Amino acid sequence: MMRTNVVLVGFGNVGRAFVRLSAEKQARLAERHGIGLRLKAVFRSGGGILAEDREVDLGREVLDRGVPKDDPRFRPGLRPEAAFDRLKPGVLVECLSAHPETGEPALGYLRAAIARGWHAVTASKGPLAADANGLRRAARSREVGFRFSAAAGAALPAADVGIRCLAGAEVVSFQGILNGTTNFLLTRMAAGQDYGSALADAQKLGIAEPDPERDISGWDSAVKLLILSNLLFDESLKLKDVKVKGLTAAPASDVRRAAAAGRKVKLLAVADRGSGRTSLRVAPEPLDARHPLFPVDGAEKGVSFLTDSMGTVTVLGGKSDPRAAAAAMLKDIILLLKDRDL
Amino acid sequence: MMRTNVVLVGFGNVGRAFVRLSAEKQARLAERHGIGLRLKAVFRSGGGILAEDREVDLGREVLDRGVPKDDPRFRPGLRPEAAFDRLKPGVLVECLSAHPETGEPALGYLRAAIARGWHAVTASKGPLAADANGLRRAARSREVGFRFSAAAGAALPAADVGIRCLAGAEVVSFQGILNGTTNFLLTRMAAGQDYGSALADAQKLGIAEPDPERDISGWDSAVKLLILSNLLFDESLKLKDVKVKGLTAAPASDVRRAAAAGRKVKLLAVADRGSGRTSLRVAPEPLDARHPLFPVDGAEKGVSFLTDSMGTVTVLGGKSDPRAAAAAMLKDIILLLKDRDL
């Protein structure tokens, strides 16, 4: 069995779900893939735990409540770079809440890990929005893997389908419903509910954040669109290159009128290379029943790729909770380590 | 640039489309992936062309009409094994029309190539139905790649999504509309057309074979279901383990009655592990509008995977013509050679 060191940076909901899921899947990882993950270090803000000769055993309480600063193993001021330097290179699992545009501090940790010959897996959109292709190039030149499923659709394999499954074709354009919150709101509004009470329901269900501005404004969709497009087309466009209209551009009356005519208004994120250069836009658009994303309702997501030689390929679904994001990172690790064997 | 020898075995529509598409994509393969494919041998029934020190330049006429037996380069009786032995190992691209259950002669060529350290890519269902996991194990132990996208959905990345994109989760069950011909017929029947004239249209459009028995009986769906299931669950079930009902189990009156009630009858292929062991069945089933495969109409296909931790992930679409199958093989080659870099 291949034993692989894991350094976990970020111990919020996704980080904890990753530790839980890895433990739960341990036997399957060993049996099916010959992979044994050894959690050697965990970092949160202000410091971390580093176990040089054994695994870090977090215990149920830490998994439930987080790493307390008075944990005897916790070393204030310890930085992830120390773990990359002292341990045999394995995989950095990064699930910080990074700055949405600079990507820091996650971006720095990803770069540091890759530079030291570690594979890297990220769940953060920030570093990808800032420098997805720079990270990819760095990983190539160090001959390590860099994967980002949890940041680009999580359980919805948007990046894998676009980049890998369609690698033999050229993607001409793609369209996505990339934000579950706004899609939930539009679905409710189409059924006659008013915006305010739909939003209250979404918050009650944990679908919408307490401050939903980034979803509602189209910003979250724009970031995801930018990341997918830059990775797929190997470009370095910036957020300012995305034309964004949010939900305010879709008044309830329009949404209901579309529904009455058998159509659905969706907050559509579109990347189009038809004109030679890539144009990116997010806006509410009415879809008719033949559109491949028409069935995407509620908090679901989906992406549809139009190609030159493989036709249109659409991928839909996938949960959005921390466990699903953790499963996406586990997938990334399996693929990094064993792709050819699958 | 990485120069990779290619031996092409099978020179029918898919084989020719592969040669055409590889030529068309040559610049992109070099620029984007650093891959240079060198076609060094082409085999058809009865012999082949082998170019030891240069590439085989087939020319437009051969690409349109096939390799004539009086081509001065054609050597009767020459076998693919000779190419595997004499050339530096690269990729076997196998697109023979193989026996549907024994997989021969394709299976033998795939085994021979892998045993000699060649990567192998197949478009044939036969070898996969006969011994998908044996081939996979052989490839693992020789540390070469073995891929089969063109045989398992072609441009619809059914196997890639199930095996790779969901690798961090456990697939509990999956359902597919795996046969375009029967789906076309059912779509037409739902719209009121009678079976006979729908079939005549399908044949006119090149969707149905002159002898459509393998599609209509559910046999083609059953083979594809078996292949996906064996690969995904690492099992070796046989065709006799699939319970198969074909289109005759869906009389036009049932199809129309379902349509009137807002449902669609689909020839559904189902693999279910709920009970501990894998059960496989193909049968016409009515789907309601919330089913993820409900939107799959006409000659389209789709697969929906239910997982333990990533929710339901559905992939739809993808062309079914020889060019799309060729693109799927090209994708397989890119992934074999460069996966970590994508």
C-alpha cells in the first residue's frame, strides 16, 4: 500500500468533513486503490498541530468543536511551510476561507507546497480566481498534481468533465447554473412565491448565507465561471472581464410570466469563444424546455458544454454540503495518486 | 514534445475518423498537450501496413475508401503483434468490429499490446463485455494505461464520470438511457407515431441499423450496462446476469398513455447495489418529470449515478457518430499520456 502524508490547512466545516470522510473511507481506499492517507498536520488560524513520527489523532471532540488553542499539541505561530519542509512530500489539502480575489493566505500555501514537491488539492475559489493557471504550471514543472474539484462545482464534476472528459474535443462555449441559492430563489419565484419569503426560506434551509449578497448579485456565479473558463481555455481573464447581472435583473413578474409560457428564468453563466476571444457573462435568461439546463431546479447546479466534435455534453446535480466537498477532495487525491489505475 | 507511436487496428468508419481527427487536431495536441502522435501501422482484416522508420501517410483516397489489398505497402498476413514487437511502445488504438461476447479478435490484440508494454485504447464493446477487469489488471501490472471511452458511451463520458469523477464517493446505483435507437423510437411513439414508421424514419436517418434487433431487444443496452457496472464495481458479471426486456414490453398504447399523463417511457438500464449484491436489469419504465433522465429525448443518451456522499450526478448528451467516437479515443490518449498535467 502507498502511504501518503496529508497536511490539512483550514479546519472549518469542509476540513472537518474531510477528516471524517477519510476515516470512514479508509478501508475502501486501501482495498480499492491501495492508498493509505496519514494525517500528519492540521493548521487553523494562528497555528497548528504537527506530528512528525505518528499520525495526528484528532478525536471526536476536536472534530466536533475545532482545534482548541489550549490543545497541548497546538503550537501557536506554527506555519504550514514548516510541515512541508519537515515531512516527506504528500498532499496538501487546503480548505481555508481565502480572500475571494487575492486568494490569500491559501494561494501562498498552495505555492509553497507545490514548490516543495507536494501535491495540492484546494477547496478555495480565491486562489483559482487569482492564479489558477499559474498554480497549474507550477505543479506541472514540479511534476506534482494540482486539483481543485471542491472549488469548482464540488460534487458536480464541472471541471473534470470540461477539462478531462472532453479533452479530445474543443469546447466552443459552455453555459452553467453555478449558484444553488439563486436557482432556489428563481424556482420558488416561478412557483409564485415572492422574493422576500423565498429568501427567508432559503436562509432557514441553510441554502442561502445570512448575507446573500454575493449570490444574489451574480458575483459567486461570475467567480465560478471565471475559474472554469480560465482553466478550460488556459487563459488568465479577471473578474472585471465578466459582465454580471444579478437577480435584480429578473423581476418576479418576468419570472412568473416565463413560467406561464413554459419557460424558466435561470441565472445563466456563459463562456463563449464563438467570436475568437472568450466572452464571459452572468445574467438571468429565460430557457425553453429543450435547453439542457431546463431541468435544473431548486438548489441544484449544472453545466452544459458545446463542443466541436462531441456534440453537447451536460452534467447536472451533485450535493453542495461539506461532506460532498470533502468527497470531491478525496476524489482529487485518488486521481492524483492513481489515475492511470482506475 | 512527446512523440508517441500509434498502431491502429481496425480501419472502418471509426478508425478512419480517428486518423482524420488526429491530423486535424495535430497542432492543438502539440501546443496544448505537448503530444505528437505518429501513426506507424494500420491493420485491417487480412493484413496491414507497417512503417518502421517513418509515419504511415494514408492519403485522402485510402481514408475515403479504405486500405486496398493492392496498396504496395500492404502486407497480407501481417499481424498487429509484429508491430508491437518491432516498434517502440506507444498506444494501440483498437476499433475493430469484435465478436460481441468473446471480444475476439480485439481482445487478443489488446492483451498482446498491454503484455508488451503498450498503452491500449479500445472502441469495441466485445472485449470489455468479455474481460474488462482482466484487461484493466493487466494494464496496471504492466504500468500502462487502458481506456475504453469510445466503447462505453463514446462522447457521453459515462465511464469517466462514474469511475473517475465520483471516485471519492460510493456509487449506490445508476440508471442509464444507453441506446439512442430505442430512445428515438420511444420519443416518436410518445408523440403519436406508430412503431413501424418510427423505425423506418430511424433507419432513414442512419440512427437505426438495417437490422435493429440488437437495439430493440435491449441487448445493446444490456451489454453497455454490464460493461459500466463491471468496471465501476470491479466485478465480472456476465450478460446472462442481466434481466432484459426490450421494446416489445412497451406497447405503443402504454407509451402514449404515459405521455398523456406527463410521463415518458424510457428503455432504462439499471444497476443496483442496494441489496448488497449488484442486480442488473434493462426494461421500459415510465419516468416522471422529476427523474434526471426525463429530458433525454430522441437519439440522446444519459446516465445518472446515485452516490453515498455526493448526491446524484447525471451526465447527458454527446454525439454518437464516428467522429465523436474518434474524439473519445483521442481524449483517452491525452488522458493516458498527460492526465496529471490537465
